[in-house]
Amino acid sequence: MASSIIGTPKLQVYACPHCGETINTTMQRCTFCSRLIHPEQAAQAAAEMSHISAACNQASLLKIAATGEGIQVVVRLFIHSTAFGKAENLIILSAVTFTVMHWWRKYGDIQTTDPDYAPAKKSVIAVTAATVILLPAAILMTFIL
């Protein structure tokens, strides 16, 4: 079992394979359906749930970052900014682009029925499309305009 920073066991949760309710890995029986829980299956299911949760969380952060960056690019089209502001925009957009590539490499091939993953993946698809459009615009704004 994983440990927290202070050394105490880190509580991990997963969906009971029998009833689907969320329980923690330390339980020997599900509190909802009273069925026996196998520790190995519990640990594996908790790791999968943690991986999916991380994918959804990072997708949400990407969506927020890309929205903010898109607004900045549009605003800077109409308001003249300094060379520093243009370079800053390009650097942040490049970071978003690299984070999108990392998301696809780490989480893009997850196969799950988790209801939160599908919308998260759609968000990352939208962010990917936005960066394909915004990155060339930021480059143009930095070096040409």
C-alpha cells in the first residue's frame, strides 16, 4: 500500500467489483453488499481508479489553461503588447502544448467505462485542436506582428 509524506498508509479507494459502490482498499468485506474483497484485486482496482482520476484532473487543468491562453491570444490581437508579453504568451502556449502531448502519451489509451473519463478526453481533444490553431498564431504574433 502507498504511504503519505508523513509515513502513514495512504487510503486508496475503488469501486466494489460486485456492487459498484466506492470502498477503500483496507476493507475485507464491502460495507454495501457484504461480499468478500480480494486484497490483490482491490489494490489493482484502486491503482486503475487513481490513474483515471489523474487523467480527469489533468484534463480539467488543461482545459482551464488553454481557455486562459486562448483569451490572451485573442486580446493581444487587438491590444498591442510588448515583446516580453508576446514571448510570454508563446512560452505559456508551448507549455500547454507539451502538457497536451504528455496527457496523450500517459492517458490517451485508457480503456474504461468510468463516466468521467469520456468528457475529460473530449476536453483534451478540444484543447489539442485549440493548440494546433493558437500555437502558429502565437508564433506569428511574436515574430511578425
